[in-house]
Amino acid sequence: MTLPSCSRWRRRPGSLLYLLYFVGFLICVCIIAIWYGVNSDRDYIHPLLTQLIPAGHCACQTSTTFQCSSCLTCSEQSLAPQPSPTPKWEFTSDRDANNQGLSRVQCKAAFPGLYEDIVRAETFWRSQGALVTEDLDRVPVEFGMVRAFISRGELSVVAARARQEDHRRKIVAALSSIHRALVADSDRASRRDIEFIFSVEDKVEDVTNAGHPVWVLARSAEEQGVWLMPDFGFWAWDSPLNSLGPFDQVVERVKRADIPWAEKTPQLVWRGKPSFAPKLRRALMDAARDKPWGDVKQVDWLERTNIMSMEDHCRYMFIAHVEGRSYSASLKYRQACNSVIVAHKLQYIQHHHYLLVPDGPHQNYIEVERDFSDLSRKIEPLLNDPATGQRIANNSVRTFRERYLTKAAEACYWRQLFDRYGNVWNSSVPIWSDVSQRERGLRYESFILMDSQTMFDFRATDSIT
Ligand SMILES: *[C@@H]1O[C@H](CO)[C@@H](O)[C@H](O)[C@H]1NC(C)=O
Ligand SMILES: *[C@@H]1O[C@H](CO)[C@@H](O)[C@H](O)[C@H]1NC(C)=O
């Protein structure tokens, strides 16, 4: 009895080695499996694997907890005392949606709740003292960032850096939006001068940190120093791979293709690449798999399978929205359809997210958990109650397509951003550089005429850090 065990003891060094090999092998298999889970764009991967996928950039358990589903009805403005009882001007979408030149009073009356994040950032910087030139000098201008100023209502570029063509186009689009908001303003010349830095990168942490007063496309709830700006897609999203056009043109296209509610397919549609945010996107795919109401598929751009135009999304009653590695700019396109948007609790805030209402009479989308565990529970009742679904879709169109995502609203937002940032900006904005003996910035009008190559790493003078 003892002998065999003795002989086993004698084999011990060998067994240990085998054990090590085995553990090493297991680790390798695990690493390959997780790599595969994260990077695969296949329709199905084993649930065990989806459990293993790390949450990565999206900490899936947390979500944005900014409180503002009441913005539509109870915004910062309606709390303020109402001044002069001037005859009340009202926003009428048919007449005003494309008017980029609404006055301050009209902007305020037309879009209650739109300026929440600007007010938040202004309050934050006021509590920190104020903003001065030195605050900007401390911010390195990385790829995807621009330093610019507005002086007497004219826009000038101090420095701009683009890593590639995609960056460059986004930068030109953002500058053009700013310029458009300025030229439409009849009080342009009397604007307060400001200098600022913006980024066209998806995430704050990609290029800077949230302690800097940079204008960005999206922020998480903890990123308090940054200011939200509307995304460049309102001007146009024409990347080398994907040419969508100006946002209002997409909306017109969608409107032309939209069909009556009763004719829409009673299903939830989603097309996308799971590998952009595997944990989130796979959770949606798994929650909708084999459900009669699910039409959720992965897109393969190389093989061109499952690609669906924006207009075709509108043929469905329900459209799912999922964040990618940061915010997803596609929300506003989905909101152009007269359909019900189904989104998980969002982690990244964009300038118009404050207007999303998840319940009550103004409900304009359906909110589910980040693991989509309550997706069936929220969708299924609506399949038997089309009127409720139609009401939510109607609210979404009225709120977003016809009001807060119009050109008028975009221009109002930009000017409110200039104004409120100007309220805490406490430095002069010289147009002349004594060091370089030339203008400190290049006017927007000249900047867009430069050849592309020059825009990639641009400095108006040598004296900029
Ligand atoms: C703005 O700058 C002036 C002069 O440097 C200073 O006296 C004033 O206190 C500053 N205001 C704020 C709000 O920091
Ligand atoms: C939604 O809007 C359409 C078109 O304006 C209207 O006919 C319909 O009655 C509305 N439905 C609900 C439930 O609000």
C-alpha cells in the first residue's frame, strides 16, 4: 500500500512540471478565449465567454446618474424668476426649425432644458475662481484638439492637430458649426471675447483630463471640468468610409422614408459591430436572440453582411441604442425615426441627453438595465399595446426631431456655450502676438482654405506651447 505512494512521491518533480504545463496551457486558452470574445464580430459566442469578457472601458455596473429626466418640464430656466412680461414668443417647428439666428430671448423660450450642462460647467468653474489664459496654456494640444478664440464675433484658430484625415474633417466640421452659430447672430460684434480648446476625440481621457476646461463631445458624470459641445455630425458626418451628409439632410431622408406606425414591423432592430463594446453589445444580442420581437444582428463591413441604411431602421417600431467605447453618435440619427428608442442606462452624457425622459406622460424612450436583463419585460407589454408605443414614438419626434435636434437648437446651444463660458472667462483675448509680430490666430475663413496637409499640425505663430 505504501510502496505505490512512495513511488509517486519519487515522481514528484515530474508531476509538478506537468501541473505547471497544464496551468500554463489553461492560462493560454483563457487568454485566447477572452481575446476572441472581445474581438469577435460573430453572431454567437458561448455565454461562458460573454461572462469572461472584461467590461473594459465601460464599467458595466455603473451608469450615468445625472438627474435630469425632469428637464423638459422643470429646467434651470423655469426656476429662475421670469422678467418682463413681453408678449410671449413661441417656437413653431415648421417655421423656426431651420432658423439659426434666433435671439437670446427666443433661444431661451424655444429650448427649455437644453442648456443644463452648460450651466453645470459654468457653476463648476465659478466655484474654482474663473478661467484664464494660463488654464489653457496648461492643456497640451494633442491630436484631435484645437485651440481657438472668438474676438469681436470672429473665429480664429491658434493651433490645430489631426492625426489622420478623420480627425481633420471632424475639426473642420466643428469649426464650421461654431462659425455658423456666430454669423447667424445679429449681435455678433458685441459678443464677449473668449479663448477655448476643444477636442473631437470620443473620450475625454483619450486626449486630456477632466480637470481641464476643454469642450468635448461627451462626458461621464464624474468628468466635471469639461464643457459639452454638439457633435460635428450636425454640420456633416462625411468620413472617408461613411458619408452621411449634414444631419438635417439625413432627417429629411428619414422623413421621406418613414411609414405609418401601424405598418411598422413590431420588432426591435439593431445592427452594429459587437467588438466596439463587447460586454454591452453581446448582452443585447443575447437578450434578443430567438425572440419573435428581436431583429438584432452583427454587421460585417468587409463582407457587407447585415448592413442596413438609417431609413430602413425606421421601418421597425423599436430601435435599440447601445454605447460603443464611448458615447455613440448614432443616437440622434435613430431619434430621427418615428420609432421607439430602446437604450440601456447611458454612461456618457451628450449635450441633448438631458431631454431624455424614461417614464411618465412625456416619456420619449425606453430605458433598460446595462445588462439588458429587463429587455423582454419592457418590450413585450408594448407589443400588445401599440398605442403606448406610438405615444412614446410621437413624444420622441416632437422632442428631438422637431425641436431639440434642429439647426435652430444647435445654434442656440453653441451661442449659449459661448455666453456662459464667457461669464467665467477672465482674461483678455489679444489678436496680435508681440513676440511673433503677427496675428496670434488664423481666421476661420483662411483656415478652411489651407491645403489639408497644413491643417494636420497647425500653429498660427511659433510662440504657442
Ligand atoms: C478677474 O481678474 C481680475 C484682475 O486680474 C481680478 O481682480 C478679479 O478678481 C478676477 N475675477 C474673478 C471672478 O476671478
Ligand atoms: C401620434 O401622432 C400621429 C400623427 O401626428 C397621430 O395621428 C396619432 O394619433 C398619435 N398617436 C398617439 C398615441 O399619440
